[in-house]
Amino acid sequence: MTEIGPGVRMIDTRLGGRRGLTSAYLIDGTRPAVVDPGPETSAALLISELHDIGMGPDDLAWIVLTHIHLDHCGGTGALAAAFPRAQVVVHERGARHLAEPARLVAASHEVYGRTAPLHGGLTATSAERIVVAPDGHRVDVGGGTLEMIATPGHARHHMSVLHEASGMLIIGDAAGTQLAGGRLYPNVPPSDVDIAAGRNSILRLGERGATTITLSHFGPTADPETTLADADDALERLGHAALEGYRAGGRDGIAAAIDRYLPLAATVGNPEVVALWEWLSWDENNILGLEIWAERQDAAGDGA
């Protein structure tokens, strides 16, 4: 557990047993919150970390989710069981899936394929403990608040979290992924990625003037303004690649166009980080997500 700002500590949730891939955030206060508990396979580790700092079963007030992809939300049910007073805050599109997770888990495992065992599933949370968060919803952590900001793009149900006391933005996957030693690259998996919405979300985040931006994959970035500018440029490039490639040759055409517009290896710049992308199939999932988006754009007659 690492303090990354006043009242905010980061916990490495070790997707697949590896450090530096997925992060949760503990927000201090008299009503503390955990943002993005991580995958179900990491739940025991997260609970142990919280117990180690003296947090008892009645002490956690909130479990806050940026979105309901299993690498972010899979541990929610287990964490809720360990801390039975905690309420779960989530976008309205995510609420029913937390209470009845079977369809979400099945669809997620179809996308994850061979990496599904790294993520695990999702234990149901009682509907009475789920708080639906509209854009602008505030979470009282005692001595401060968290503001929930709708930031679709990576997914329709994606939200970012502003820690108002410190000015830190916890933005999930809204800007993409930047693992240690590598540069930022978008994360645009199936099934409802939206390039235009993602760019608009980045614009909204920029208007907040954050002191720090921190990513789920992985941790604080060096400069908020540069992070968001790079993310916007990358999404624009991927949007062009997706449409041009889809029209030229479907999925294979998209892969070829990505290599022209935003090649993964050259953009990330670190072979070890690229290997992690490939190990987790994030590169393949990007192509699948962009194919679905491009098909929808083409059917609607929209161009890049």
C-alpha cells in the first residue's frame, strides 16, 4: 500500500499474480472508500491489506467502481461480504449486473478467453447495498467527498472519481494504460467502446484541472495535462485506423491500419511492457473492440 496523495493510498491488486498491472485506491476518512477492488482472484489479498492497517469488518463505508469490467469490479462481492456495512457505488448500467452477475461473467469470459482464469468471476451483491450514481453524484467519505464523473468511451458505464480534497482524479481506463517503463496506449475492448465519447470524456476531465491523474493500469502519471493530450491524440488515431481498416478488410484491415496509425510496440516503447499487453490479450481485444465500433459507425453512415 502506497500513499500517492493526501488521503489517498494505492493498493496493487496483482492481476494474474503480477505487480504493476491493476490498482485499487483506499480513500481515507471517517467513512473510508475503496475505489476499484480489482479482480476476484485478488480479493483475498486486498482484504488482507485492509486488515493489516487495522480496518475492521464495520469500518469500510464504500466500494466505488469506475466500471464493471472484471479486472476492476470482480472483487466487489467478496469485499462486500468481508465489510458488511459497505455500500457499492456504480453507474446505473452496472447496478443490475452486480446484483445478478451471471450474464456479465459469461460475457466477460468470452472476451477474456484464455485469460479468464486470471480474473475469476463476481459474487453477487445484495441490491439493497447498491447505490446508483448519476453524473455528479457525491460520496461522503467523512471529512471530504468523492465526485462521480460520467466518462463513457472505454465503456458506456465508465465513471471517473474526483477526490475533491486533493484534486486527484482516479480515472479507471478513460485515458488508457501506462505500465511502468512504457508509454500510454488506449485500452478499447469489446463491446461498447465509443471513440467520440471517449474523446469528449477526456475533454471533460481536462476541465477539472486535476493535481494528479492516476490510472487503473497503473498508478499516477507524471503530468495530467500531457496524459490527457496524449490520450486524446491516440484515440483520434485509433478511430481513423478502425474505420479505414474495417472498410479495407475487416478485422485484419484494422490490425494493419493500427500498425500504421498507432503501432503498439513503437508507441509503448518497452518490449517487456508490450509482452504484458500480449500476455493479457489487450492488443487483440483492442482490435475486437474497434471492429465492433467501426461496424456500428459504418452502419450509421458516420465517418472519421
